[in-house]
Amino acid sequence: MSAVFSNRWVLVTGASSGLGEELAKRLAQRGAHLVLTARREERLRNLAADLTRVNGTRAEVVPADLSHPDGADRLLAALRERELNVSHLVNNAGFGSAGAFADLDAAREAAMVELNVASIVRLTRGLVGGMIAARDGGVLNVASTAAFQPVPFMATYAATKAFVVSFTLALAAELEGSGVRVMALCPGPVHTGFQAAAGFEGPAIPLAVLTPNRTVERGLAAYERGEHLYTPGLVNGLQSFAARLLPHGLVTRAAARTMRRLGRVPGKLAAKG
Ligand SMILES: NC(=O)c1ccc[n+]([C@@H]2O[C@H](COP(=O)([O-])OP(=O)(O)OC[C@H]3O[C@@H](n4cnc5c(N)ncnc54)[C@H](OP(=O)(O)O)[C@@H]3O)[C@@H](O)[C@H]2O)c1
């Protein structure tokens, strides 16, 4: 049980796989009631049934496409209709795409901005007023170590996560002393559905891989401690710290070299590495 989450309704976006599924499991163990959302309804229903069976969790499923401009508002309307008073919002749903920006699909890049950025703004704005009034609850945004420097060949994704960190830290400062906690969790590479969705294939992830389990457990512990920005893992933490200290040009070129090593760069551009 957890003083922060016990008997509170927690909305987890992107709960159908990876970090979101793990977050839901760990939150259930902490005594939370859960609203699970993503597009794949059957996976959410199976997870909800498992959590109820194993932990006695009250779990509601609300399928939503949060890359659609109306998706977040529809989700908020469903919460109101079911009278679900959400105390904690976990903005976890997100995806990336790897490749030369000029070759990437324009509609998919824009959908990424809608999901990774706009839906977080809409959901947070929709729910934070209730948290402030209750002097309880909070917002946990899943960003990435990609937030700390531009990442060539993953340009849109890294920019969306930089937004998440900036937005989170500003909101945390606004809500200091309000009783509402706000934190950005910045994982490094973790094996989930993320790699396939981004177009990485094979065992391409280098150093510093934490499991989803450890990433989430450490992230939730940091949120419970009241941190505002947390990067799990020593190597990830050091990389993120260095990226904020060193000149932008240097860290951007280093990020480009890493992407070339991962083989996500078309031949003509790869030769420059
Ligand atoms: N894995 C990593 O290496 C890593 C590192 C740093 C940060 N992150 C961040 O961690 C978060 C979770 O990603 P993950 O690694 O767990 O990847 P994942 O296994 O692919 O999970 C992504 C989740 O987002 C949901 N989602 C995708 N598009 C959606 C949409 N249009 N509407 C609603 N939900 C949508 C997916 O559900 P449906 O497909 O069912 O909709 C899924 O539940 C993301 O924000 C990602 O950027 C991941």
C-alpha cells in the first residue's frame, strides 16, 4: 500500500503495453483504483481483469485514440459520465519514429505531436483543477532522456519530450505548496513495443538498458518522494546531466553519431558519420 496512491483513482494512458502496463500493475499493488486507456481495448480488458483478480483492484477501461484531436476531450467526457474522480494522471502514451526527417511520413509526425504533446496538455488541463481543489493527487508525465538534447534522425520525438520536461517543470513550480505533485520521468532505452513502433529492428539498443519493471518501480518511488524530474539508472542520469552542461552543438553531433551506429540513417547521410 502507498499513502500517495492507496484508494485513489489513477488514470494511466498507454496502459496496453510496455511501461504503461507495468505502471498499472505497480499502481494496483500500491492500492490504487485504475482507469486504463489506449486504443487496443482487448488488451486493456485482459489487464483490468488480471488486476482485479490478483489485487482486488477496481479497474475501468476507456479506449481512446489520443493522437486524434478530440481523443482527450472524449476521454475526459467518459470520466465525467462514469463519475470517476481521478486523483493522479499518468501521461504515458507515446511513440517515436526514427529516420531522416525529410523521409518520414508527415501525418505520422503530426500525430506524434498530438499524442506526445497536445493530449498531455488537454488531459492535464482537464484534471488539474480537481486536484488543486482537493489539495491531493498529481501528474506524472513520461518523458525520455531524449528530452535533454536534440536527436537528429529522431528530431520530432526528441522535441516532443523536451516539451514534456519543460511543461512539467513549469507546472511543478506553479503548483509548489498546492498539495499536487508533478514529475517528469525520463527513462533511457527500455525494451518495450516502443522500438518496433519507432522502426528500430533487432537488438539495436546500446548500453544502459533497464527493465520496464525497474524503470517503473524507481519512477514511482521518485514521484512518491515528491521529485519533479527523475531519470532512472546511473548511466542514463550521467548522460542526461552531461547533455545539459555541454554545448548544444557537441551533444547534438554525439546524438547523431549514436543514431548512425543504430543503423537508422539512410546510406547517403550515414556516410557522413
Ligand atoms: N521504451 C523506451 O525505450 C522509452 C524510453 C523513454 C521514454 N519512453 C516513453 O515511454 C512511454 C511508453 O512507451 P513504451 O516504451 O511503453 O512503448 P509501447 O510499449 O509501444 O507503449 C506505448 C503505449 O502508448 C499507447 N498509444 C500509442 N499510440 C496511441 C494513441 N494514438 N492513442 C492512445 N494510446 C496510444 C499504446 O497503446 P495502443 O497501441 O493500444 O493505443 C501503448 O499502450 C512513451 O511515452 C515513450 O515515449 C520509452
